[in-house]
Amino acid sequence: MEDEADVREDILHKNNIKASDILQYKLLVPMNIQFFAKDGPGGEKTEEPTSKKLDDARKEGQVAKSKDLVQSIELIGLFLLLKVYAGTLGEKCMQIFNYVYGMIPKILDDYYGLLTVKTSMAIIRTLTLKMAIIILPIFAVGFAIAFIGNLVQVKWKVTAKPMMPKLSKISPINGFKRMFSMRTLVETAKSIALIIIIMALVYTTIKDKLMMIKGLYNISLNQAIEAIGDMVITLGLKISMFYLVIGITDFVYQKRKHHKEMMMTKQEIKDEYKNTEGDPQIKGQIRRRMQEASNRRMMQAVPTADVVITNPTHFAVALRYDPDNGNAPVVVAKGEDYLAQKIKDKAREADVEIVENKPLARMLYFNVDVGAQIPPELYQAVAEVLAYVYKIKNK
């Protein structure tokens, strides 16, 4: 132990380091600087979201849509329907009114003023059916507008994940955060703006119709109801149009907000690529091994070639011609630079003739795959080379 202490003191003395400095360095807490970067580990979110990120978010129900836009369109459709359907709606209601009062004499005559359970159920079924026929067009238009409005915003994608129970939704801490989040502030600002607009529109509309309202006692009940209904529908359309402006603005805001939330860091893109496509290093090793196996098979086929055509330093292409098994010569091996030199060395070991022909070597290398026959336009040039080789070999 004394020897180790002496050696330690000697090292500190030679490097002019004090023992107090060592103590100070030991007290420092190691930290990962990456965690101080914006948006957490991985750096700043500067990259556009990938299609996989958007698809995964869509499956989770995270899409950019505006409820205000759909509701405003529903209101416009409802008031337009009322404007067109109000006359028919009034007639249907009067028919129901007449039906109910028409049943009173029948009950008095047929049942001696006693309304039985059976008669009551029959009347209720009839009234329910008549009311359903009146209300059905309104519900149908509302459903169609809501369905089309959401379909236009987020396209068709059925998912049940947003309805799955999550502990985070019932967490008091998360609930408190949502109460004071930016989204809550935006929703509050929208609600205040909408209330102010509605109050202003109601005031201006009533002000313009004040003379008409004062004169309601001079006209019949049906005329008064028609006038009030027309005023209400006009006011509703005005409010709906302003609400539509708020809905469009909210939709643009939601699109930008969703896009910003979906932005990715460079590290997230790398991790996603590894998860979907596999580790690039592993894929590179697989490709390298496959290439090595292919090169070994080519080298084993070089001794069976009739000729190796070179350019002479960069390319080498080995050809084999077997009239009994094919109509044209076949490329059994080809390579560039280092691999070309290996093919030529293998050809020399197997006593395969090497012929220099720069244009033909380049044409064969770039246009014919290993194992494929040469194209007809090269028949003449290759035939001349093979004839030369066969003459030398006395074939």
C-alpha cells in the first residue's frame, strides 16, 4: 500500500496536479448534456414526421380536427333545413294537434269517458310515429353533416383505441395540467369570443326588428309565429356563419399544432428506421456476406470459362460457350478493379486465355449480368474473340 501511495504522489508531482484538485473533480456529478437539449433526449424536433409516425398517431386517435368546424356546419345545415322545412313542420304539428283533439270525442263516445291502458298505448304509439316522421329529416341531415365533416377532416379510419380506458385520463395530476394547458386557454378564448359575437348579433338583429316586434299584437297568431320563426332562423344563420369562421380558424390552428407535435428529432428517425428496416450495420453485414458468397461462386466458375476479356486494368469478364446447352455465350464472372485482378489471376491458374478488348469488356460488364447470355448485338464481336481463342487452343 505504501508503494502505491508513493507512485501516486510521484505521478501527481510530475504532472503538477494538487490533491485538492483531485478531490474537487471527484465531487463533480456526471451529467448527460443531451438531456438539457430542447425537447428532451435526441435534440430539437426539426425533422418532418414520417408516414409511419403519422399512421401510428392516427391509430391512437391523434388527428388534427376541429369540433367547432363540424358544429358550425351542422348549425348552418339545421337552420337552412328549418328555413325550407318550417312550413311543412308547422303543418305536421297542426295535424298532430288536430289528431289529439279529434280523439277526445271518440274516447267519450266509445269508452264512456274512460281511457284504458290499451287505448292510451295505442295513442302514444301513433303520436310517437308521427313525431318520428317529423323529426327524422332533421336528425338525418345532422348525422350526414357530422359524418361528412369529420370524414373530410381526418379521412376514413376506424379505431377503438381512443375509447380504451387509460389511467392517465383519471389521474388528478394530469387533470390539473389539462386545466391550465395551452389548449384549455385557447378553448376558453374561443368560448368568450363566441359569446361576445352572439350577444352582438342578437342585439343588432333585435334592434333592426324592433318595429316588427312591437307590431306583433296587431297580427294573427299564425303570422306572429311565422314572423318570430323567420327572425330566429335569420339570427341562427348569422351566428352559424360567424361560428364557421371560428371553426375554420380553429381547424388551421389544430393542423399546425398537430404537425408541430408530430415533428421528430434526428435520433427518433434513426430509431424508427432501425425498428422498421433493421439495423443498417446488420443489413450491411448481410449484404457484404451475400456479395462475398456470390464472388466465391464466380471464382469457382472462372476455370470453366473459355476466355476472359479485359480492358485491361479496370474490368474483366469471363465467358463460357457451350453449343449443346445454349444458343449464345454466357457471362460466368465479371468484376471491376480488385475483383477484376482476382478473376485474371484465377484464369491464369486455370490456363484460361485472357484477351484485351476495351470496348467489348466495358459493354459486357455494364450490360450483361452474371449467368446471362450475351445480347445479339455482341454476337459478332464475341465470335471473333472466341474464334481467336479456339485457334490458339487448337479447338
